[in-house]
Amino acid sequence: ADTTEDQSGVQYDRTSPGFKALARIATLCNRAEFKSGQEGEPILKREVNGDASEAALLKCMELALGDVMGIRKRNKKVCEIPFNSTNKYQVSIHETDDPNDPRYLLVMKGAPERILDRCSTIFIGGKEKVLDEEMKEAFNNAYLELGGLGERVLGFCDYMLPSDKFPIGFKFNSDDPNFPCEGLRFVGL
């Protein structure tokens, strides 16, 4: 998916498990929406309700996947802790559109160091691996390199909530979280 303004930049393999996982988080853990009545406008020119980072993610995912609002409808949000300057992350829990998997999906995005601190595994090369010191160092190098380019950097992670502890219909509480916010799977920057 080429998300540069003139469609001439870096290409990502939209079929890779890593891209799919990151795209799912960026799509679902996002409150931005296109303003109505702009369906004929090019995606990058559309006005958005939401902050700049979320608007950029919305446009990127609309270009890469299409039908972001449809994806959100099919993966209903059941709980959310909005981003705040204390936590420096946003988390939401969703039913998924997979009829064969009754588990809830937790998705989180935010300040990269805060996200990484909450993860115990990393999704890399299509596999989930234990997040060791070597990988944390590689993360820090990538984070510093991106930040050094003047880029706004966000971290993304997820976690499939076990259905024995979080059965369908579970009452999630965002004020006093009754779900894990640690031991998550780091997906990317």
C-alpha cells in the first residue's frame, strides 16, 4: 500500500501477517472519522473529525484497506480507554468479524516506549516471539532513527483475550480496567 501523497513512495506487502495485524490495530484503535458528504473527494483531500495523528492513520488505512468504517462496524467496539497525557496510550476492545473465533481483541496504540513496556511478546516475520533485550535494543534504534527524521512515531500492540476469562457478553470496565494492559503482543511502529 503506497500511502505517499503522490503515490510514489514505499510499498508494503498488504498480504503479510505483520501488515494485517498492524493495519487492524490502526483501523480499530482510532476514533477519527471522515466528515460526511466527501465520498467523491480523493482520500488524502478529505476532511476528518479527529486529531492529526488519528486522521493520518485513518487516511492511510482507507488507502491501504478501503472501507475503514465497514471494518469498524464488523469489529464492534465494546470498551475503550481514550488516549490521555498520563497513560500516553489508547486501548479498545472489540468483538471480531471471525465467526470461528469467539475471543475479544484488545488493541492499543500510543507512545512507543509506553507500548513496548506493556508487551511480553513481539510479532515478527509472521510469528510471535518472546520480547528479549536484543529486540528491545532494535526497537529503541528504530524508534530513535524514525524520531530523528522528525517523524511522529506511535507503537502498536494487541492481545486476544482468552474466552474462558472473557466470555462473549463480558462486562468490561474502562474506569477500573478489568482486563489486561500488560503481557501484550508488540506489532510495530
